[in-house]
Amino acid sequence: MARTPLTSRPLDLFYFAFFVIHIPATLCVDLQAFYPADVTPQILKDLMSFYISLTNDPTMQGVLGLTDAKPSVFLWFKSLLYLEALFQLPTFFIGAYGLYHNSRRVWPLLVIYGASTATTLLPVLAMVLAAPGEGGGKESLTVEQRGMLLASYLPFLFLPLFMCVEVATRISRVLSSTPKLKAN
């Protein structure tokens, strides 16, 4: 049986593109907190510096030690980055491969990814919303910076949450259409 192309499956194409685009973003930005400074390419350092100067992102500043707060204050965020490195990054590859090949076997992983990622975004959004406004210190955010951060973080709450519910619905449809096994 021939594989149904991604272009015939718009949601799968969208999820596939999301995963493929997220791979370099994760490797180049999100996981920089784990790279030794002396081996991190200057272009990645410059990208992070630009991002922080533009957004004043309190979570990234905290995990990189660029705030006056003790590093342990941002241990929660560093644990989320470990989750991104050890679970989400492999899921991007496995998910993209499974979606490309129209494999139903990847569906449970997509549900778990969606639920996990949406859940981890809640404390990040709380941090952005709770950050002081202008004049509140080094970690303060302007209205524009808060807007940029919300615009960059909210899709990573809503898209994975949508993916979780939509793919769980697919699984439910398949399970409800499967004949019940007779008890012996």
C-alpha cells in the first residue's frame, strides 16, 4: 500500500514542519545553557545575546547566570531544559519520521509530547507574566518585551496542547472502531 503524502494530511504536515523547525531552535538556542562556553560557536553566543537584548527573557537570563538571582532560583527552568534535551529533542526526530511515513505507531508519543510540553510552558508563562515592569530591576520587562515573550512562548503551549487533544481523538476513533476481543 502506498504511503499517503504529507500534503494530503494537512495537520500531519503542520506537526511535521513544527518538529523539523524546532530541531535547530532547540540545538542553537534552548540548549545553550548546557554547552561549555569555550566550545560554543560565536554565532550561537551572538544569537543568544541578540535574543536576550531584544526580549530580556528572565528564564534564559536566569539559567545562563545573567541575573542577580542565585542559580538555584532557576533550577526549575534548567530541569525543563533537561526535559527538552532528553525527551523533546528525540521526539522531534521520531515524530517527524513517523509523521512523514504516516505511522500510527508515533501517535501515543505525540500525545505524551503535547501534554508534557503544554504543562512545562505554564511555569515559564507564569514567570514572564510575574516579571516586574519597567524600572523593576535587571529582570524587568517592557510592555514590548513581555509581548514578544508571550508571542514566542504561547504557541508552544497551544500547539502541543492542540496536538495532544487532536491525536488522542484519532487514537480514540481507532480504538472505538476496533472490534472488541471476545473473552475466552
